[in-house]
Amino acid sequence: MSGRIQEAINSTATPLEQRAQWQALLAHANENGARSLQDFFDADPHRGSRLCGEAAGLYLDYSKQRVDATTVSLLVALADACGVDKAIAAMFSGARINTTEDRPALHVALRAPLTERIELDGHSVVPDVHAVLEHMANFSAQVRDGRWTGFSGKRIRNIINIGIGGSDLGPVMAYEALRHYSQRDLTLRFVSNVDPTDFIEATRDIDPAETLFIVCSKTFTTEETLTNAQAAREWCLASLKDPAAIPRHFVAVSANPEAVGAFGIDPANRFGFWDWVGGRYSMDSAIGLSTMIAIGADNFRDMLAGFRAMDVHFRDTPFVRNLPVLMALIGVWNTNFLGAETVAVLPYAQYLKRFPAYLQQLMMESNGKQVSLEGHRMGVQTGPIYWGEAGTNGQHSFYQLLHQGTRLVPCDFIGFCQSLNPLDKQHDLLMANLFAQGEALAFGKGADAVRAEGSVEALVPHRVFEGNRPSSTILFDRLTPHALGALVALYEHSAFVQGRIWNIDSFDQWGVKLGKQLAKSAQAELLAELPDLRHDSSTNTLIRHYRERRLGEETRDGKERR
Ligand code: F6P
């Protein structure tokens, strides 16, 4: 571990909850706890235009959060005490801030201009990034204009991304988000689950001769991805008959050239990235190859420019006006001082329907940690649960709980002022719903108002909306590639700031390992009829139950499988 990082760890060794700034926030929460959003707005008629900010084309309104100027300055003092400024500088400089894996987390280099110098062990990484972008642009153009053909000479019509986690969620989210800009004669599909259904359904109606697989895996060791890639290989060979077809129908995105070569993919068609790009921070690296094929290199670069605009804002703006920092601090306030356990992400944009799933990995794999950097058990809660659904669909599903449930669920509303698909006044209706939901959550409807509507007395408690439920609203003019980049970078940096405050490593993911290990040994036991099962009694019984039934009823009686 580098001396610099060790120093940073030591400097934050005081447990968070014992810090004076934390204690000050606790006292403030106790004093201010009784103040409602209605009180805040009554006290400051201009609150709605004061507690907001703009950067990189993104407008953030946080006036419906339960904070005032004192809360914000106490939170900023906490950020200062936790060394957030030094951590930001360390990230941008390529320091090994992912301490448990002894690596930088340098996703900001993926969107840095060539003029920027970011050194890693004396080597400038930005030219490497741009070389890969060129490689991607060149290849994408060939697929898009038909110069890249399949083995039989047929034009590629279908692109299937095989990957999981960061090698799937970013690409599928970005494709859906930017579908408006996509080349419509190309079909893009995404296979991630090791459930064979995912692969079978993705390929059932397409021709292997017209299909290109992008095998996306940073490590090229992920079992789900390699299993699906193998299935894809067999599917292709069953039809194209010749192993020489593989290099025309498979390309890879990976940091592991040896494994890519061993699979039979032409090294010239490996799009590289580096161990300093975390999987969940990789949608703007070569992992975004499917995105670039869909929307073209110019649009992809526009997306990178959106990321970069938010990066620069994050790096250079004082914390009181710094949108990712403010989002992060408000999240800490809601989680640690108001007791919220989740965050609902509610994009009022059908194109962003996969955005909540994407954010789940970004935020929960980053900040779902139980020990501090020093390895001590956390004394406070860390990352909240992220979940959500595109509006207005969620309104007819779980919003009941948001409005009248017993839990506090802060919401992030995301909307666009202009529709990419105008249809009469439908977009206005969509946005009216977004604004109405934030207002209803914040201000509710009291018993008097319910009575004034003529409600029978017995129903009054059922019809009351308590309000005082916090939300933020993010608005853009239009859903452009630039806007998507800025939006993703907002959350990336927000996750990082929260991690620094909680003093955890936001860039490792040790918690995914145990299940993978156990699955490996359990798989052998499902197939081999080893009588000696050494799990707990529940797992043993489940495995026996599965073994008895896995081939269908008649096989159990020694007859043919149905
Ligand atoms: O599940 C853990 C994880 O390592 C994620 O962090 C990552 O995005 C995913 O697996 C896929 O990894 P790879 O790109 O190496 O296949």
C-alpha cells in the first residue's frame, strides 16, 4: 500500500461517529428534527430558487430535502474534516485510492482530453485511452456501414453483448437511454444471466451469419460470461460449420489478452481497458463498444464530453455549489441522521427504464461495506439501498408506500424539459406527474383539507398525506448523450464522496466472492451424485431435493426423460 494512502487512512482513523463534526450534525438533527418541509418553505419564500444548482447542463433542485443553510454548512464541515478535497485530488491524480486492491480508480481518465496528463507509474494513460477510442470508432464505423461482414459475407444486423455486472448494466442502460440516436437497422441485445433462457431467447429469431458477439469481461474469468460466450460459439459453429468463422463473429472487450486469445478471438479485435477502471465505472470505456456501434462515435464522444463536464465541475467547484458533493452529503444526512434506508430513483423518461438497475450496482457495490478502510466494523450505516422504476409506472405500483407508508424513502426524480418523441401534450402530462409527485410527497394533505373535500370522518385518517417526505429533482433540457454522461458522472462522484465520508473503499467488491466460491463446489455436487453432502442441513436438503427432480419425474423412476 502506498505511503500516501496509508497516510490518508491514518489521518481519518478517528471513528466517524466520534468526530466533532458528526456530533454537531447529530445535535442539529435533534434540534431541527421537528421542522417540516412546510416550515422550511414558510420560513424562506425563495427556498425553491435558492436550494438548487446547475452544472454540465444538469439542474438540481434539492429544496425539497429536509436541510437548511446550517445543515448544509455542517455537512460541508464534515466533508472537509473527512478530507474529501484531498480524496478528489488523489482520484484525479491517479493515486491508488482503491486501497484494498492497491489500485487507482481512474475512470475520470476515460473522458479526459488528450491535453490532460494523468500519470500512472510514470506513464501517461490518456493517450492509451484515446488510442482505444480510435480503435472502437474505426470498428464501429465498419459495422455500422456494412464493411464488417460475417464469415459468409453477409452484413452484420445483430449485435449481442455478452457480459454481466458492469460489463452488462452500463451497456444495456446506455443503449436503452440513447436508443433514439441508434442506427435502427441494427438489433442490439444483451445476454448476462447464466440462466440458458437468456441466451436462447436472445438468439432464437436471428441468423448466426448476421450476428456479432461482443464478449465483455474485464477479467475474462467471469463464469456466467464465459459460459454464455461458449454457448454463443457453439451456436455459431452449428450453423457456420467452420472455426475460421469465429474471428468474424466475435470480438472482446477485456483487460486480459491471454484469455481472449485462448477463446479464439483475434487479438486485433480485443478492445482493451485497464485494471484502474472498475467494472461499475466502465460504461464509458471500451465496455461501451455496443453503445458506440449503436449511436456512432460522434454521439459516444458527446457522451464522454458530458461525463467530462461533470468531472470538471466536481473537481473545481467549492463544496457548497458542487452538485455531486451536495447530493452525497444530502444522502449522508438522510441515511445517518434521518434514518432513511433506501433511495428511490424515479426517472420520468421511458428511455431511462434501466437506469435504476444500473445505479443499483454503481451505488450498492460501491458503498455496501461493513468495515472502514482500517478494517474496523462500521459504527454507522453505510450505503443505502437503491431501487426504482420509470415514472409514471411506479405511481401505479409502489408510490402508495412512498406517500403513506411508515418508512422514510427519499426520492430522486429525473426529468427532461423536451421530449425526443413529442406526441400532442403527452410530455407535459408526464412532467406534470413528476412535479406533482414531488409536491405531494413534500407537502401532503392534512386532515382539514380532507374534511373540506367532504370525506366521511372514518376515512379521514386513511386519506391524509402527512407530507414531509424528501426528494431531489434533476432536470435536463433533453436526453442527449451529453446529458446521460453528466447524469452518470453525477452519481459516480456522489458515491465516491459518500465513501470518503464513511471512510470505506468504494472501489472494491469483496462481498461478491463467497457466493461465487460456494456455487462452484455446489455445482459439482449437483451433477456428481456424491452422497456425502457437507453443507448445513438446509442446503443439503435443498440439493437433494433438486437432484431428485432435475431430470424430470420419469427419469427418477428409471424411465426416459420426458
Ligand atoms: O460481480 C462482481 C463483478 O466483479 C463486478 O464488479 C463486475 O462488474 C462483474 O463482476 C463483471 O466482471 P468482468 O467484467 O470481469 O466479467
